[in-house]
Amino acid sequence: MTPFGEFSLVTSRSLDREKGIEPAAFVSDNWHVSDALSVEGGLRLSSFLAMDPSKFYGGPEVRLSTKYSPVPALSLKVGFNTMRQYIHLISNTAAVSPMDTWKLSSDRIAPTTGWQGAGGVYWTLAGPGLDLSVETYYKQSSNVLDYKTGAELMMNPNLDEALVPVKGKAYGVEFMLRKPAGRLTGRISYSYSSSKLREMHDRGAETINHGQWYNAPYDKPHEIKAVGNFAFTQRISVSANVDYSTGRPVTIPVGRYQFGGGTYLAYSDRNTYRIPDYFRVDLAMNFDPGHYLKALAHGSVTVGVYNVLGRKNAYSVFFRTNGRGELKGYMMSVFATQIPYININLLF
């Protein structure tokens, strides 16, 4: 952190660089049991050496997946894997600009470990030319990092003291319909998911959300995505994109209290509330002059509008106290209007 200009009151500060070495070895094989059944398995020896001071972590990661196709148009897939992650992501949703902080494993911070199981069914309908799929997953993890209530994440030289290990669980299902050929192409999908965290150790009254499960910062239960393209001719087409998702969780002030002659805000339980849902529509027109075998280059032009409805999707919500001591809530949006654009593509 450095001051901007000679009149800045900011003092120059810098943090020590975190260093580590992550060697690994991996072996895998694929067995075709029959024309309809195949199995793939793998073993990865994962390790990490944290520097200054030195600390070594390591262990095996197992991966196993199977695919069964009783008929050419239908396949079933199942997979299982264990994992180790040595870099941690800490997200703070209570800031004006939600920030992410990265932290390496060290002698005081153990790596995140976990396992995940997933399965899916994939079916191609030859008549209408549609691909249908249903996928589901379940994941458990330990030693995920979250921050203590009131922790300072920005430029904190002792960040490990502001963090606590939590365990996580996540699960979800996605339905997708895809049309890959014809004048009308595209896909539409809907997914339901849940991602929860819970502090691993009891710290009494300071335990996050009293030791109960709470929403992870990236928990968005409902998500719908639709992409479509309609070709009027071989050279002119129109495309549309629709994106909807549940608003991400946030922590907000719900009261105030007096202490030591000062007034402080009392916040809700961690990630109990949500910002407004996200919704966006994009439209574009594509012009393709055509392919010529002897031409030096091939060009195409796309003219479109991002966020054609001009929706003010919330990026964050934050609160400030005015001169009269009143607490006011604000919503910050990014690209909160229509954004026209032109893409010119040249292929040599």
C-alpha cells in the first residue's frame, strides 16, 4: 500500500511474500471393460512445502470414474475423487467492494482437504436433435478458512490470527437441454445448489453463527442460463443470452449499541441476508460475409447490446452513517445500463 500524492495521509506498507513449493506425481489408466463400459482411475501424490518457516504437507488423491453406454444415444457417468488444496480463498461480503484474499498454507494453517462424488445421465434424441442431461454432485471439505467477526483482512501482516478453520458441504443438481444443429441452436439449463460452512471448533460466544451451518459467500441456490442463436441465412444470425441467479449472501447491520463512549453497529448472523437476484439479457446480430478458400483472411462482425434491459444488478450492498447519525443503506451496481458493442473478427 502506497500513498497517492504528497498530501496523502497513507503510510507506505508492504507485506512479506508468501512462498511455497508444490511438487506432485500422477498416474492414471483407462480400462475398456466392454464396448458399453469403461473405467478410468488415477492416483496423485500431492505435497506442499511452505517456506519461512518450513512446513511439509502431503498425501494421496484418488480419482475414479466410470461410463456406461447401454445404447449409443444414452450414457451414464459416475465419478469420485479426493482433493487437497494448499491455497485458501477468504471472501468478505460486508465491504463496499467485496474482496477476496488469498492465503497459502503455512505452519499455522493446514491445507483444505475433501472429497466429491458426482453422477450424470446424458441422452441424445435423434429425431429433434436434442441433447438432454442431468448431473448431480455432493462435496465435503475440512479446513476451509473463514474470518473471525470484526477481522481486518486488508494488509494484515498477521492474517492467520484473524482466520478460523471451518468445514463445508455442497450439493446440487443441473438440468440441461441443448440443440447443437439446425437454424436454431442453443442451450438452456437450470441448476439448484447449496453451499454451507460451519466452524470446526467451539470458541464460545465468538463462534461464527453460534456453531450452526451458514451460507457460504458463493451460495446461489437457483441459476438459469439460456443461450440461443437463430440463423436467418448462412451469413446473418441473431443471438440472445439470458442469465439469472439468486443473489449472493451478505451480512448486514441490524442495530447499534453503546460501548466505551462510542456507538457501534450490531451485525446480523454471518451471510443471513442476500443482495437482490441477478438478471441480465444480452442481444446481438452476427454478420458473416462467407468463407472463401483462396482469401487471405476471413472476417465477421457482431453488433450487440450487453444488459439490454438496463437492469441495475447489485454488485454489493453497504451501509454508512450520515452527519445526523442515521444509518443509510446503499446498493452499488456495475454496468447498470445498456452497453452497446461491436466485435470485428479476422481469421488469417
